[in-house]
Amino acid sequence: MQNELKHHLRVEPYPYQREGIIYGLEKKRLIIGDEPSLGKTLQGIGIVDTADAYPCLVICPSSLKINRQREFEKFTDKSAIVLNNAVCTTWPYLLSMGMHHVAVVNYESLRKYFVRDINAKGECLFGIDRASRERNAEYFIIVEGAPAPQPKISYLSTYKQHQVNGSHRR
């Protein structure tokens, strides 16, 4: 693993965070499951920003949406938008025009913003634009440290569904 990390973060990550960012850039699919208060969010943001994996979708508990928006804007020069009823119809345009680079949504609102239809077989037809899928689908990062609203096993099954290769670095 290389020690050189050229990033554009507004803060200098600690050595273990740098190691985590480098690992994430190499593996592209990972779970960051460090102990609380070690800077998992900064590592996740560092991976996204260093890889220039924008536009980026952040899915988190409702109580953390504003925090995630502030953290992206604090640690990077990118603008984040919290998806809510006020931007329900305009957020895709704001991302595509580059006015915002990060969309933050809570788990419960995923269907509202991303499921276009449910067909007769009960399959969801997701509405993420093609450019975002093609450009950014290679990065899948789970930052796990806070109590999850669902059992952790469902995170792992989601992780497996994305054909994840590699494991946590510790």
C-alpha cells in the first residue's frame, strides 16, 4: 500500500485515516467500521473526494442528514443538498448542473426520491440517472459506527448484492 495520498481535503487526515482513504481508493467497496470518534466520516468523504466520485449519494439516518451536509462542506470544496420536499423536483437538475455535488437522504426517503415504479412482479425500478450510475457505481462505502435503524446483517447483504470484493482493513 502506498503512503502517498494526494487529496484536496481542507484538513489533513491522521495517518490511520490516510491509510483508510488509500485502502478505500484501492478496494472501492468497503465497510469502514472503526471505533466511535476515530473519523470514519472523514475517511468516507476523503475517498469520495480524492476519487472525484461526484455526484455522490449519502444515505444516513434522518437525524444525521444536516451533519453529513455540513461535514462535506467543511472538509471539501463541494456543496451538498439535503433531499426534502422543498427540492423534491429540482434536486436532479441541481446535481446535473454542478450546483451541488452531494445529495443527502435518509433511509426512509429512498423510495420517495429514487423508486420510479414498482412493476407487477413487485420489482423496484430505480430512478438514478444513467451518468451517475456509469461514473460512480464503482464506489460503495458503508460507514458504520452509530446504531443502525436496521440489523447490521442487512447492511452485509446489501454489501454482498453489490458484488463487493475485499474486506475491512482491520
